[in-house]
Amino acid sequence: MNDTSINETVAIHIEGADPASDVSLKKRFSENGISVYDFELSNGGSKYPEPITLKWKIPGINVKGIWKPTTDFSKRIQADWELEHMESRISIDAPVISLFGNEDENIMTFSCSNPINTLCMNARLREEDNYFYCHMTFFSEQEQLIDRFKAELRIDFRTIHFSDCLRDVSKWWETFEELKPISAPAISKMPVYSTWYQFHQNLEEEALVAECELAKAIGYEVIIIDDGWQTNDSNRGYDFTGDWQPDRFPDMRGFIKGIQATGMKAAIWYSVPFCGKESKAYQHFKGKFLTEEHRWAPVFDPRYPEVRQHLVGLYTSALKDWNLDGFKLDFIDDFHLYQSTPLGKENGRDYASINEAVDRLLTDVITELRAIKPDVFIEFRQKYTGPAMRKYGTMFRAFDCPGDAVMNRIRIADIKMLCGDTAAHADMLTWHKDEKVEIAALQFINVLFGVPQVSVMLQDASAGHVEMLAFYTKYWNENADTLLNGYFVPSKPLANYPTQRVSKEGVTIIGLYEDLVTTLEKADDSIHIHNGQIADQIVIRNTNDFGMYRCHIYDCRGMIVFDSNLEFNKGLMEIAIPPCGILTAKKVSNEFL
């Protein structure tokens, strides 16, 4: 793989446009393998547009797989007779697809400048001619009348690592005024204790404060109090959402103060769209729902200004009255068009577009909250981790995958390549209380390239589990700047990123999760290798003689099992590292040899 750029041209066809409308696609920029096109529609008056599709094809040469933002294990090539397409909108995914080759090089990455409105897109192989047929469809949801519409299509053919192309797409999105990300306060990038997997809705004040004391002692800075604080009902449902009164904690301000006295910051969870039928809000907002047929609860319609005002008021009041530090705003992806949703900007709705109303809602939320507390933090989780969500969220968390270390690793990497300076968080780590320490450690070592979140009952945890948690958390805190802000390269997406590495200012950290040989190509001052497997050795291929390093090897509980110099000579080098252990190697200056 090399860095040479190739100028590729594709013939892009427009299909589905109304002959009475003026539709155009013009190439505005083409340089070093990147082309940008302006897509414009003028209807000559407001009307519901028919779907309009941009189509092109490229030869299926050296394409190994297809990267999409939330396909998890399924980054395989899709045939053109498979009918499901990727859908992107403000609260689902991001409008970008990358075709990658056999050396992880970019074959083609294409993206759209509009992540707010609904967009369908795909790249699928046609077996008759072995071409990839690509498309991007606008107006697949006819949710509003449109007079004029503009968007940009960006196609990248550079032969560089696919992750570099994705990072550049993220930077491109940042150049649009309507997509400027907010800055993430420092607390967004610190380890989190979550109540969800251990407590679920059965929250208890004394136990939570005790957990905070234990978590703080081993390096955690934030607690997210999840579902259950707002109700005494423990049926894991959403019938009592909408009012958001602290039924379980009548003295919520005192409860939060007790948590903060331990040194921890405190955030609470809200399921933003849901308005349960047992709430007072349900009766008050009757007729102002996107649907009442949702399997969990009626869904607020954010196109009504009074609905947005209600939701913003809930969060601003909570921030002021209870002195919170942050929020976990959940289920944003349930704001969308349902079969029973009424259309149009009428009957009191000041927006016709649900997606644009969600943008307004969340803009108002972050503006009002930051006016009260500038360093307030907000967590969103996949799939609502696209570029528009960076305008309001300070931390993006991997979608729920309890006990699944590999999935957590994949989801962190997929978020991280697109989220820029927004903090990428792991889903909460959890395991059976009797799990072997080395196996439980797999959960943690797989997520070290994101911000760790844990949901483990520390009061009941074994000494071994606590030692392991304390070791990894301390290691993460000491190396957070490199892990979060360094140049990140995940390898082999079809193999679930079996190696990942990050480099910054002379430090390289490598995560190795399968029995593979990993290559060192330069003599950094400091090299860390995570043995994220149960094997008790790793193999390195040094491309040159890199000299002497002072090496420390730790087991998963933090015990030093090796402390000596090692010569990093050209060729293969086998190093014994305990399961889920970590090697740290510091280059020895010649004057000390």
C-alpha cells in the first residue's frame, strides 16, 4: 500500500427526478483522488419530492469488504439482489460508506454533506459484470414539502488506509457551519461507573454512594445513574416516563450531593422520546405524538414547540435543581417517521421535518444546559453517533453489548474513526462474579482505545477482579492522552480489528487480540503492547534493528513479571506476556548501554 493518489472519474446518473423540477449535479472540485459534487434541486414551488437517486459504478477490483458506520461483524460484500440499504439521518448512522482492499487500503469512500435528512445509500456487487453499483437516494422519506434543496457528494479514491479516508470525511463534515461540533469537556474523557447492568431499575441510595466511594478509589470520575431513578416500578418498562420526577429518590439534590462528596461527578439517564401512558405528560400532550403504537411507549413529536419546551425544561430544571454534572440522553433514534405520523407543518407544528425538529430540540437542549453549566456533558450511544450529533453530544458510547468484548472493541473503533475530538466510550463492562480473572480481563483490555465504562458491583467483587480493574484503570488514566488523541489505526475490519494501534509524540500502543504477528516499523521512544488474548506470548516482526529497550511486563492484575532490557533486533521476536498482560518498553539511550 502506498500514499499515491489516483484520479478516478465516474459517470454519475440521476434517476427519479420529476421532469418539472430542475435537478443538477456539478463537479465542483477534483484533486489528488478526491472529487466533490454539488447536488441541487429546485421544484419551482413547494411540493413533496419523489425519491431522487445518484447512481454510479466502479469495477470490482481488489475490494475485500464494505465499511459502514454500524454494521458490526458484517463488513462483507453485499450482492445487488440483497434489498436492504443503509439508512442515514440525524439520529441514525452517518452518510458514508468505504470500500476497502486486501491491505486495508481505500478503494473508494463516498459521503454526503447532509447527515440530518434521511438518506439511503449502498455499494453492492452485481454478479453479471463484477462491478460495484453505488447509489445515494434523497427524499426516500417524503416528510415535508420542499422548494429547494442542496447537498454535496464527496468521492475519495486515494490509495491510503481506509481509516485515514474516514477521518478526512469527519474533518470535511466539520467544515460546514451547520455541523460544527461542540467541544468536549475534560470530564467526558474520564472513566465512568454505570448503574445499568448491575442495578437495572433497582437503585438504592446507600449502595450507590458506597459504589462511588469504591469506584473513585480505583480511578473512576463519573457515575451515570441509569433507568430507575424516576420510578419505583421495576418492570424494566417505560410506562412511567414523561414526567421525570425522582420518585425513587425524593431528595434528589441531597442524593447527588452525597455522590459528589465522594469526588465523583453525577449524570442521570432520560429516555428522551418516550412518554409513558402512566404519566401526567401523556394526558397533557395527547395528540402530539409521532406514534402511540411504539412497543415501549408513545413517542413525543418534536415538531411541536410545546413538546420541545417541555423536554428542554425537564433537563434545565434537573441541572439547576439537583446540581447535576451531565446527562445520558437515550433512544434518540426513536424520533422518526412512523406509519401513523401526520405530515406537514400544521395543527400547531412549526416544523414539517422530524429530523430538522430533532436538530432544533437538541440544539436548544445543549444551548440551554451550557448557559447554566458550561462544562455539562452529554452521552449518546450508537446508532445516534453521526456528525450532526457531535453538535450536542460530548461522548459517544458503543451500543449495548454486555459481556461481548469483541463487539465492544469493534464498535469503539467504528465510532472512533468518525468522531474526531468527541470522546468514544466503551459499552459498560460486566461479567459473572465467579468469572476467572483472566477471562474477565478480556472485557477490559479489548476496550482500552476508548474511554472505559464499567458496571460491576464493586462491593461484591472478588479481590482479583478489583485488582484487575484498578490496574487497567490506572494504566488507562496514565496513557489516556495517547489512547484517545493519538493517530489511531485499526487493522483488518473483516477480521474484527484483530490489531489496533495508536501513536503520538514518540509513543506507540498496540492492541493484539488474536494469535498474529504484529509489525514494528520504527523505533519509538516508548512501545506498549496489550496481549488481549488468553495466549501467554506474542510475536513481533521488527523491520530494522531498533536497539535496546527497558521492558516491564505486567499480568492482568498489575503484578510485574518481567523487568529487564530486551534487544529489539530485526526479524521475529517472541515475548512471553501473561494472558491479558501488558508490555511497556522504553528505549534505552546509547549513553547508558
